[in-house]
Amino acid sequence: MSDAPKRPRRPAGPPPNAARLREAALAHLARFAATEAGLRRVLERRIARWARAAEAEGQAREAIAASTAALNTEIATIAKSLVAAGAVNDAAFAESRARRLARSGHSRRAISAHLAAKGIEAGVAAAALPDGEEAELLAALAFCRRRRLGPFARVAPDAPARMKALAALARGGFAQGIARRALAMDPAEAEDRLLTGRQS
């Protein structure tokens, strides 16, 4: 057990003002891509940390609650202003993220769920999804390569292994027809399709 003295708790100080919240938002955006909803969550967590620290050092709960409510209203204004300035763009985020996820083997269904969790509106998410059966097949092939299934399996799969692979693709959100096509594809053709898909 360490005998090192504990560092004193940093004082909560006054609640963060709008300028400090905007600075925090810009610092976050400088490091990470974010949606409007995601940026709001980042700022809400910052305010929640301040509130917990303020309560721990004995500040009045009523004052903390009033400050938190006012700051949460301020967050919406900050997020909207950054959207208007072009620093936050849900459509661009959705397109970029959907493309990356499809290339790494995620189905349209999985991508849609991911975008919804990031706070992207359904219409914006739908517009960003890869279009057509060929795009979904390429995603299924990428999934197979990552998991070493079907054409990318180290050894020729037997019937139980094929069923397990089909189940894995189904859990990944791929329709049965697409899954069966991906699993039955010749290894050389599968590699060629993935290579062509990456270049397009």
C-alpha cells in the first residue's frame, strides 16, 4: 500500500460560463469529429463534473441546480452557433463515418444504428448510407476478411462452420442473400472486388 499523500481535490470554483464552454467545445472539435448531439453530450458531461465537484465541496444544491439548468440552455446555443459556422456538420460526419464503417465490414443496418447512437437524424443517416446491393456485398466481404470467414477462411469450411459464419453475418446485420453470396465467393474474386471497391 502506498504511503504517498493524496493530492488535494481541485476546487470546483464557479460554474463554467458560456465563453469557457465554447472554448471547451472548440478544443474538442480540434481533436475529434463530432455531431451536434455528440458535442452537446461532451459539454453536458463537463457541467455534470463541475456540479459533482461543487456538491462535494459543499456548495448549495439549489444554486448548483440553477447553474446547471442555465448552462444546459447555453449548450444548445453554443452547439447551434458552431453548426451555423460550419464547425459541426452532421451530414459530413455521417457520410465520412458511414464510408469508413462500410469499408471495415459493417452492414447498412449496423451503420444506421451507429449513426443513430451518435445523434444523427434518421433522414441524414439514410442519405449517408452506402447505396445498393453491391456496396452491401463489399461490406460483407470486408466483414468476412476481418473474421476469416468464407473466401478468407484458412481452411475450407464444413457445414457447421458455414452455419456459424452465416449466423455471424446475420448478427452483423447482413441479409441472408448477401451473406450467402459473400460466403460462397471465390477467394480471388473476393480479393479483387475488395480492391476495386477501395479504389472507387
